[in-house]
Amino acid sequence: MQHGSRTARMAGGRAEVDLASETGGKVRIFWSNARDGAEVTVTIEAYGDKPPFRKGETKVEWPSYYDVKVEGIADGIASICLASTSGKDPTVMRYRRDDGVWLYADHLEPSGKTITGEIQVPHLHGSPIIIGT
């Protein structure tokens, strides 16, 4: 398991946290109503191909498992970029809501061994995310 956490300050409804060297992930936040200077903390846990949670009905092959947490702000969209640990180029990103339902992230952008997708900040409080094919 790889772990990374970093704090950034909001400016104009945006912030960016790059944890790629620690976890293979980075998060850009936008469309937040948080005041300028507000601190936002992003934590990413990377588990490789070993799920730390019951996988459930995810329909993802060649999975890489992550948890992503955003603290300090209550709204906005998080653009999450995660790297595959399976050796396959990911084309899917799914996340689990509090009610146990697995959803696809919005606006998916695969690029080689990474994939970027958008998830609403209120859904990111240590939320399981799976990328794969």
C-alpha cells in the first residue's frame, strides 16, 4: 500500500494536489464555492491489485484499487488522475457511494497507463475507486 496526503489552498474555486510520486495519483478541484485561502487536504491510498474492501459488482477487469479523500471543503468537482498498476491501459474509473452503489466517474480521459475522471467532492471521504478495463 502507498499513502500520500497533501494540503493546498483554494484560489478562485480551484486547487491542485499532486501525489503522483507517492501514490500514482493527482487531484484538481474546481467549481468550489470555498473561500480563497481555504485549506483543502487530499489523501490518496493506493492498494495496487489487492482490494482493501469487498469489491462488489464493479465489472472492472485488470483493476487497480484506490481510496481518495478530500477534506476542508464541502463542494466542487474533483478531477482525479490515477495510474494503473495492472500493466494494462485503464479505460474505466468507478467509485462507490455511501449507499454501496458503484458509479462511473464522469468525463473519463484515458491516456496510456493513467486515466482521469471527475467525481463530486461530497462523494470523496475515503471513497473506494477502481480503475481498469
